[in-house]
Amino acid sequence: MTAPEALAATPAGEEPLLLRALRSEPLPRPPAWMMRQAGRYLPEYMAVRSTLSFLELCHDADLCCEVTLQPLRRFPFDAGIIFSDILLPLEAMGCPLTFGKGEGPRFPNPVRDRAAIAALKRIDPWRDLPSPLRALQLTTARAGVPILGFAGAPFTLACYLIEGEGSKDWHHTKSMMFTDPEAFGALLDRLAEMVGDHLQAQVEAGAACVQLFDTWAGALAPDDFRRWALPAARKALSKVRGAPTLYFTRDASPFLPWLAEIGADAIGLDWRADMAHARSVLGPHIPVQGNLDPQALAAPPAVVAEKVRAIISAAGPAGHVFNLGHGLVPSSPISGVHAALDAVRGWSWA
Ligand code: CP3
């Protein structure tokens, strides 16, 4: 890969560290990228956003490409993630979506019964949701590092669809799960099929790797995680060919013993997981990604560096992708991102 502009780049002739880490090759240092690395903590992102809404941005492939490249101009990340949102495919399935000012996402017509589930449209990714695919084509042609595609996992998407918005206890979601398990299972099935197709289309559009975000699966009891979130995520990932896959969930530490069953090539850990413990439970052959607390980027640079080194040291020389334990937030300091990346790039296992 060559980069014609001043962008983070893998040295010519070398295979990207990200792909080598995902094959558990021992490396001199882990590759590093950060979830939500394109976003509101960057003034150049805010400049683009001042001209249009978040959803308008997501539907403009040229601007999604531009915004994906922004952090790669500023920081020496080893990978990028295509700019989009996990909720866009649900809009394409026929569920109107809004992002109010200062609010999270909302589905004004939540999916709460069998008729609403049956009414969900089957989508063809290239026909019904072309913007992330076009954006991937444009971005992979320009970026000097691998670009990840992504999707929401079926359980997490079902949470938003059924609830109609974010929630602390996911009351409506769990109500359907416990009172009409057949309908809930049918919804997860429909979503798993859609997610699998959407991820595979992203691989065909140039994604070097795809990540499944199961942000809310940590809200489940272990037996419900194994009954619902796990098989639905496995079904979605089983459709992906030709690129490594990552599975990320928050608060998943209690589920570590079962995460390998999802069939992802690597597991993303949130910051509450102890890295050494997670690796010992998952086993040495499952690569991990993570897991600095995003809020820790506000610490003095020497403290950030110390925390980064502790994570790398606990993860070991093979099968670790450095990342945060969740996404960057609007208040994340740019100096903290530099401090973390300096510490990763200064590390040497040799
Ligand atoms: O990581 C990246 O840089 C790629 C882009 C990306 C976004 N959202 C952009 C975004 C990715 C991978 C996501 C995933 C996503 N979206 C998840 C799973 C991971 C996670 O963060 O938990 C979820 C649950 C969503 C749904 C979503 N989108 C919510 C709840 C919100 C509002 C919360 C907030 O941060 O304001 C969004 C909006 C959103 N998605 C923004 C960005 C940059 C902020 C929108 C803006 O510019 O106003």
C-alpha cells in the first residue's frame, strides 16, 4: 500500500502489523488504533459536522472517506475504521432513525411485536446501503494502513430497535426476550442474516478486517448471553469470508470462558477486563484487542504511558492489538492520544 498524501502508512513492502497481530505472530510492538478515532474530539471533524447532520454525513460516501482519513493525517495509527454507524442498516430495513441535538439515536416506531418484525425489509447492501461500501472503496484506495469495516451485533441492534432509544436496563428488550422468546429469536435471526451480508459486502469493498460491536450484550445474565447474543453473533460472523473478524462487547468479563465459541478471530476487551486474566481464560491462541480506559487519556502523559505499557506487558508479544476499552469521547484530549501512541510505538519486545 502506498500513501500519496501525508497519511499514517505501513512501510513499503511490509505486511500491516494489524493483520500479523490477528494471526498471533510475535511482533516487536503491537499495532494501535482507537475506537471512534474519527469523531467529535477532533476540530477538523467538528468543522465538517458544522455543515450537515450526523446522518447526512453517514450517507455521503466522499465525506465518510474524508472523515475516516482525518485521524490518519494527525496520528500514526496502524489502522483506520470506516466512518459510519451501526444503526444505519436498521434505517435501510425500514425503521426511521433520528439523532436529535445532544441526544442519542431514536427509533420513533420501536419494533415490539411479531407484525413489526415481519415488516422488516430484507436488504441488499449494495442497493440499499451503499454509502459505507463506497466509502470503503474510496478510503482503501487512499489510506496507507488497513481500514476496518464494522457492524452492530444482532443483540445490540435488537436492543435499539425494541427500546427505540438507549436504555439503562433494556426493559422492553428483556420483556420480549422473556415473554415471547420465539419472536425475539426470529428478530435476532433476521438481524444476524442482515449483519452477515453487510459485513461480507464490506470485505468485498476492501475492508481488511471487520469488527462486530456487541456493546450491550454485557447487560445479559450468562445463560441468556449464551442462549441469545452468542449464537446470533456467531451466525452473523459465519457468513464472513476473506478477512479476519473481531468481536467487541462491554462488560464481557463474566463471559470470557465462552467468547471463543463466537468464532471471531480476535476478542475486543473493555477496560474493566484485566488483560493478563483475560488472556489466561481465553487461551494464548486467541488474539485480543484493548483495553485502556478512554478517560485515562486525560492523565498526565507519563501516567498514560505507564498504563499503556502495563497493558502491552500483560498482553504479551503475540496476538495483541492495542486499543481503548471503548470509544474516544468528545472530551478526549488530543495530547492523550499522542501520549498513548508514543508509548505503543516506543515499546520493543525485542
Ligand atoms: O469508531 C469509529 O471511528 C467509526 C465510527 C463509529 C461511530 N459509531 C460513529 C459515531 C462506530 C464504529 C460507531 C459504533 C456505534 N454506534 C456503537 C457501538 C460502539 C459503541 O460506541 O458503543 C453504538 C452503540 C452506536 C450507536 C450510536 N451512534 C450512539 C449511541 C450514538 C450517540 C452517542 C454519542 O457518542 O453521541 C451515536 C452517534 C455517533 N456515532 C457519533 C459518531 C462519531 C457522534 C455523532 C455526532 O457527530 O454528533
